[in-house]
Amino acid sequence: MKVTEAELIISAGRADQFPPGPFPEVALSGRSNVGKSSFVNKIIGRKALARTSQRPGKTQTLNFYRINERFHFVDVPGYGYAKVSKKERDAWGRLMERYFEERDQLKGVVQLVDVRHKPTEDDKMMYDFLKHFSKKVIVVATKADKIPKGKQQKQLAVIKRELDMDSEDPLVLFSAETGLGKDKAWREISEVLFK
């Protein structure tokens, strides 16, 4: 997909700030530091639409990006980051639960995991949470350039097994550095948004 327009339209800290309207949405979920901002920037071909941070856990709102006046990417707060107070984590949890449970425009979720490691308990909980709400999940294994080619398939098998992935959910190997998996990610996202 060629992206001609991409803009951040709102950073929502409350459900009443979610934008109304007809645009279908794909949410982007992942552990803090998994490369969500790099993923967004790479696939839409922008250097810094989504801000990358040296401080993981910085996204504390749901950031709605309008793409080509046709759909939204929704960047949700990264999970599994310890330096956030329990009160803040609980508030995010309630906001995210409301979003995933009640948002009619939400068509599917891109869940990012780090291909170099086994999925964490937080990764597994998030995947189970999304499946509980019957969401279509595209699992994207990031940082593929950081492991040897010969190990990639083995790591993908580990991710599938550890998440106990639904056979309907695609798994995409991705690198924000090299662009590996960009086209496949777009195909899967388009399928979810526009089928």
C-alpha cells in the first residue's frame, strides 16, 4: 500500500476522546521496547511519525494515526514495563479493556514480539486477552536483522508454540532496519481492514 497521508489525530487518555467516525482501525500492541514506533514508521514510510524513545513505556495514551483518509492505526501503551506505578498500569488496563471490548471500528490487532526471545508471560497474556475478545491478531516478529537467517524459522516456531497461536492468525517476520516483511505485513493488515 502506498501511504500518501499520515497524521496523528489524537492521543486519547480517556474513552470519550476516541475519535468518532467510520474509519476502520488496526491496533498496534506489544511490550515496551519491542519496536512499535519503528514498525509504524517503516511501514508507512515516514521517518518520525511515531516517536521512538530511549525510555520504554513512554506511550501512555492511545495514539490514533489517520492513514490516507481511509483507516486508523492505533498505537496502544506498551505492556510489561516496570517503572510505571501500579495505579497508572491499572488505569491503562481499564482504558485498553474498554477499547478492545467496545470499539466497533477495531478490525484487528498487530501484536509485536521480539523474534530473538521466547514470548514473555505478558506477550502470552496479551494474545490470550485479544483472543478472548475474538480479535483477529497478526503477530509480527520484530528485529529479524538481529538474528542469523539460519535461526529465524526456529524462532518463529517457538513464537507459534509459546503463544499457542490460532492457525488463522498470520505470523510475519519483520525488520524495521531492512524492510523485511513490510509487504507481507501490509497484505495482512489490508486483509483485516478491507475484507
